[in-house]
Amino acid sequence: MAKTYFDDPSFQAALIALLCRDVTALKLLAPLLTDKDFRPLNDSDTKGKGRWIIAQIALDYWQRYEEAIGDLLRPTLLSYASDNRLSEQRQRELLSVGRALYQRKLSGADSIIEHVVHYKKERLRAEAIREIIDLQAAGQMDDDKWREICERALQIEGTLGDYQITDYFDELELRIDRRAHNQSRRYPLLYIEPLDVLVRAISFGHLGLVMGPYKSGKSLMLIWLALAYCLQKHNVMHVTLEDPRDDVEDRFDAATTAIPIKALREDPDEVRRKFLMYRRYVRSKLRIVDGTEHGMRVRDIEAVIQRERQKGFITDVLIIDYDDEIVPPRKQRERRFEFADIYRELRQLAATHNMIIWTAAQTQRGTEEKKVVKASTVAEDISKPRKVTMAVSIGQGIWGASSKHLHVAAHKFDRMGIGCDVMVDFERMVFYDHAATMRQLRADRQKAKREGGDTAA
């Protein structure tokens, strides 16, 4: 019978699975845990040894890169097996344990965290009591030792705080490793090729903004971003606050099947066929949350994220359509102050859960025909672009009604004030029509070449 939570194989497996994939759990628990917590009870427990190794690897990976190891668990285990010259039998056993942990359904995250914190508190308290008794019996107890022991017993409360402290001058190598390691995971692409070439998009813990006039394609771009992240193995939660869920689902169906939205009901078999083809390329999940009926505050959205997390769905990317429909935390004299509260909470939400957040904002009247929609034209609160990591505006493109100009209106960590034109397929709900865009770019190059030749002649 297990003596503590950590001696229970099922609890260990649930905890280690969480440490491999849940950044929120890692933030809270990594400072409390060491590899000693996962030591197997005896040498013959091969699965226990495997869990012990994987726990060490998961905690070390978080320490080095501030990420959950996730999909890199198997290649890291293979590297570990090679470095430590494990026999083929031991390697198979280790990979088997790793596969079982990675495929394990995550559930009860908050309960697991509570158990770990409770266990650590009780253990520190018991150790403190034993030390006090020993010192008292030896006649060595004084006020300074009493204070030191009590502070040590209560240190978990400080460890669970929201503030992260690092020693800047001593951790250069860690920062170099973090920046060099797996950039594609830290900075996912938007899958809008002309824009991805110009700038690097936002990373986890950051807030992005899509700006544009009324009916300019903001919602369509948010749908495109949701699918782009899904294709890069990130779980996405799409919160719709303006359009009913049925409409949003139809747009997603049109975008994933490339079938015009008006034709979805005409041939359900074709919809099924193309949808299943698309789904083969997706290794993540997409949740659609309908908040149109009652409205949602940021804390309501966070509550949904936490509930889904308890069921095993960890939100990597949050899409909110759109900011004007988010209920402010409190009523203010002016709408701009309410937006300040909303964006402050969104930034905190992104940082707390280490997720990417995108939302949309409407620009002022008179921007409908503009090619370059500047940050200063955003409606209600012109400081919105200053509150986000990256803001992309949607203007009128140079290739007609089906083209849009994407302008990097703000960016904290890359170039801004630059842009590109793309073609949009409104019938199929595809914000970036790659083939049509490439045709237009080739046509422009050929035209420029002809005109250059004519000028030279």
C-alpha cells in the first residue's frame, strides 16, 4: 500500500503526465518538486524507474526552456537512452512508459496540484517539528533558530506566489539555450506567407490584435489563425461573442473543406470527405465557445479555460471575437477606461497560462477604403495597439475587392509600419488564398519586367 501520494503509481503517472504537457502546473509545482519525489520504491520496479527518469527530464526541460516538453518527450528519451547506453530492453521499457504517460488523458489538474501542495506543506511542517524537538532536547533552541525553522516551514506559501525571480547575470547560458531551442514552437507561424516573411509573430504569453473597419474580414482572419495554430499542434479555444456558434461552425467547415459556405448543405458527403482529409493533418483540438447569449468577462473566459483544463484540454491559443463584446470587469465613466481594464486582464491571462491570445478591434469610420489602416484609427480607445505585443490592421488591397492589405500597425519585438497584400476567398471563408496571391504576385513581377523593358527601349 502506498505510504504517500508519491508512492502511488497512478498518482505519479497523473502528475508526471501533467508536468509533460501543462505549463500552468509546471509554474506552480516545479519549484516544489525534485527528482527525489519520484524515486521508485525498489530496484525491480522498472515502470517506477521509467517514471522517475521522465519526471527528471520534464522538470529539467522546464528549467532550461520554460516550456512543457510535450511532443519532444520521445526524441528526448531516445537521446537519454543513447547517452546512457541503455540496453534495447531497457530502452523499449522506457519508451513504453513515456508513450503511456504522453497518451494519458489529463484530468483533475487542480486536484493533483492541491495534493502536491498539501503533501509538501505537511512534510515541511513535520520536519520542522522534529528539528525543534531535537534542538530543544539538546538545549540548543533560541529565538533565531525558532524563527529560521518556522520561516522554512512556511516557504511554500512564498513559492506559490505569482512572481518569478531570476538571477540575470548568472543565467546567460540558459537564455541562449531558450532562444536557440525550437524556435518554431515558441513563435508559431500565421501561415500567411507574405506576412510571415516580413515579421515574426507573437509567442506564448503574448497578446495580439487584428484591427480593421466594419466587415473587413477580422472574424475571417481570426478563424484562419485558429486553424493555422491547430495545424501546428496547438490546442485552440475560439470564443465567439458576436456571431452565434452555428454561423462560426459553418465558416470553419467552409475554410477546412474549401467548399463555398452557401454550398455546404448541398452535398454533405463531399463535406465529410474533404473534412476528413483536412483532419488528417491536425494533431490538436479546437474548442468553440458561444458567449453570445449572456456575454462574457475575461474571468468568465478564464473559468471556461480552467474547466476544460480539468477535463484534459490545455488551451495553447485563445481567440476572442471580438473585444467590443467582452464585458468589462467594472463600469467606468468612459469606454476607453473599460477597454484598459479588459486589455490588462487579457495580458495577465496570457502570461498566467502561457498562451497566445488574439482578439479583434474595429477601426474608426472613414477607414473602409484605406489601404494602410494605422494604429491611431482604432475605435473607442486609440491606446489599444500600445497594449498588445503585435497589431495587424486590414485595409483595402491593390488587387480589387477580393484583396486585402495587411499592415503591421504595432510590434514590440519586430519591425512595424510595413505590410503586404493578400487575396481572400470570401465564398470559402479562406482569409489567405495562397494560390490566388501567388498568381497576383507573379503577374505584378511580369508587368514590372515588361514596363522596365519598355522604359529601357
